[in-house]
Amino acid sequence: MFGNLGMWEVLILLFIVLLLFGAKRLPEIGGSLGKGIREFKGSLKEVEGEFREISKAADPNIETKTNTEREKQEQNST
């Protein structure tokens, strides 16, 4: 599950986090963590698009996937 951590270790860690931050603060922390991950993924897609444009300009014969093909592939993987 989490490398070498067993179920009891994970439960203890979650309990300690609950004690440190409190039940009211945990949803806020989770939301901000999710927002950060979404922004990171968006930045990665933006950089990937820039690299594709550069590679396509350097060699127009390179085949790249269209956005719709990439979106379909992402939907199938999730």
C-alpha cells in the first residue's frame, strides 16, 4: 500500500495527523492539496504542448497525438 508501511502504521499516522490538525482543518488541507495537484498537472500538460510544438516545428514528419486522442487515452487510464 505505502511501501513498507503496514495497515496499522498508516492508521496510526492518520490518527496523529487528525490530532495535529483537527477534524475541521483536514477537509481544507485535502482541498488545497487537490488544487495543487490539479495545477501541477495543468502545468505539465502546458509544457508538454510546448515541447510538441517545438519538435513539430523542427521535424514536421513527427506524428503527434491530437488533444482528443490524448483525452480519450487519459479517460481510459482513469
